[in-house]
Amino acid sequence: MSDPTRISPPRRIFIDKQSPKAFHALVQVSEAVRATASEAGLDRTTVELINVRVSQLNGCAYCLDVHIGAALRAGESPRRLGVLSAWRDTGLFAPSKRAALALAEATTDPVNTASQASAYEAARQVLSEDQISAAIWVAVTINAFNRVSIMSKHPVPPLHIK
């Protein structure tokens, strides 16, 4: 029996559907960023590792579901995806991927200026300026998508297990 005094949480608006022009603009930014990353020489697995790591930090289940699948399709290993939240504690990531992940984390937590300085220092050792810029843009973009999905409460589609 339901409690009539209990107030149910408000239904969330899917802001991507409510404001399609704004969402379409974000999709266009994402397409430009993907092209920028490719032109800079950031491979697709690096882009997807950034997308997954930022989504982990933000707790965006929907984007995690989307980008773990994309990472696997791009050739990323399930093992590295499994330890991504502890990437600093493994030897599984090349210096360029470590630098990109550090930049992504610094972009996601912009208040931590020490982290930013350290990330830039590490990145300058192994990435070009174009790659540094592209990695930051990837992180900026997935942060925006995370907020769209989190505020909309986009559901993760059910898994159909046979």
C-alpha cells in the first residue's frame, strides 16, 4: 500500500529533447572535437578512454554505457577499461594515454590547480600542443554530455541476457 503523504520525486525533463537546437549544437561541437582529435593524432582509443574516465568521475551511468561500448569497438581492451579508475596504479597505459587521462581529470576538476600544473607538465613531455588541446576539448565535451544525461536522468537501456 502506498503512503499518501510521500511525495514522489519530480519527473525529469530530457533536456536534449526539450531543447533540440541546443543539443544539436552540442552534437556538432562533439563532431568537430572528434575531427580535431583525429587531425592532432589522438587515436580513437585515447578519445574513448577520456570519455570513460570523465564519465566515471562525474558518475554518469548513461555515458559510461555508451562510451565503454565505443571504446571496445575502437579496440580498447576490457582489462584496461576494468582498471581505468586506477590507471595511475598500473603499468597498462602508455605515457601518451597517461598524459591525456591526467589532462581529462584536471579539466573535470578545474579547481585543483596543482593537478592542472602537473597534468600540463606531463603532457608537454609526450604530446604535441595540438594533442594537448584536443585532449582538453574531448574532456570539455564529455563533461557537457555528462551534465545533459545526469540532469535528464537518461536511463541505461536494459541488458537482454540470454
